[in-house]
Amino acid sequence: MKKIFLVEDDENLRRGISFALEQEDYQVIAIEKVVGTVEIIQEEQPDLIILDINLPDGNGIDLCLDIRKITSTPIFFLTALDMEMDVVAGLSVGADDYITKPFSLAILKAKIISILRRIDTYTTEISQPPFILNLDANCLTKDGEEILLSSTEYRLVHYLIRNAGIVLEKEKLIDALWDAQGKFIDENTLFVNIRRIRLKIEADPQNPKFIQTIRGVGYVWNKRGRL
């Protein structure tokens, strides 16, 4: 599940965008002010950031500059139709795209899909300190040392890390593990693979810090191993 961070002070627009994107299976974190934004982005590590240029306690252009100091995550601007200079300024400080208000939600969704697809094409690794998942080599390292995983374990780790911080239902994880050759995956297989991975990555597998069990629901990858 891709995570989108939205900064928009218009409550109706913020709710409308959030609802529309959640219907497309995105996780949306929406706030209305500049204050606290950089800290939340550092914490949540979204896949895409959508910024309104005009905000009650600042502006999106300055905020974009601050965000670019901590991450290269794609940034998408929302701007008024007659504010061409804002568009130019936004692109010059590191924004990846923009859309002018009023806009069609269908066009917004299409632009988001395009940006995320482009980023996925060029992404070669995912970092969740102290782990790095190398997508080219299909391998996981911890503090620079490779952890040997089976193909099923790798697919499971890949899915968990891509959705770090999100509680994933067992059914979703089973779907993600389904073998291309039709190998049967059930809940017991999922449990066994989770246990094997914990033995390889956790300092204390009986008290895991990274892969947490959510009883009755599924599992979650804890970012930076915090309980």
C-alpha cells in the first residue's frame, strides 16, 4: 500500500482528496498546516507528498525546500490557475509535478499513478535502518551484512518493508506470497516463514522488534524496530 502525505488547508478539498485516494487503496496522511510537516514526513516516510502552495502558516515553496533537505520523495504541488509564477518557483525548488485548481480527481489520480510508477521503475533499494533491501540483487542486508533468505522469505520481507508501519492482514500477506507456479500458501506457511525470518533478523526472536504480531489481524513491520 502506497502512502501519500497531503498538506492542504481547505478542509473540504482535503477530505475529498483523502477519500478519493483511500478508495484507490492508498494510505493518506492529511494535515492543514506547515508546522510539524517535516517531522511527520521523517516519521512516516511517505511515497508521495502533495503540497498546497498557499497555507495558513507559511507556503508550500518554502516547505518544499525544507523537505528536500531530508528526502528525495516525489513532491506534487496544488496551485491556483492564475499563479504561473508559483508553478515555476515550485518546480525550481524540487517539485516533480503540479496540478492547477480546480481539477478533476481522475486527472489527479492519473498523475499520482504516473509519478509512483516512474519512481518504482528507478528504485533499486529500500532502506529501513538497519536494513537495506536491494531490489536488483533480491537480497536483504542488516548493518551491511547479507541475510540469506529463501525466495518466499524474501517476498514476505519485501512486502512488509514496502508497507512499513502499516498493519497487514494475514490474507493480504498470503496473497503477496502466492507462488507464480501456483504453490499453495496458507496461514500456517505464513506463520512458519515469519518465524524463520525472525530467527534471522531479530536479536531476540521471542521478543521481536521488527516484525510484530497483531493478534487476530496479521503483522506489521516496525520502522526502526520501535515497539
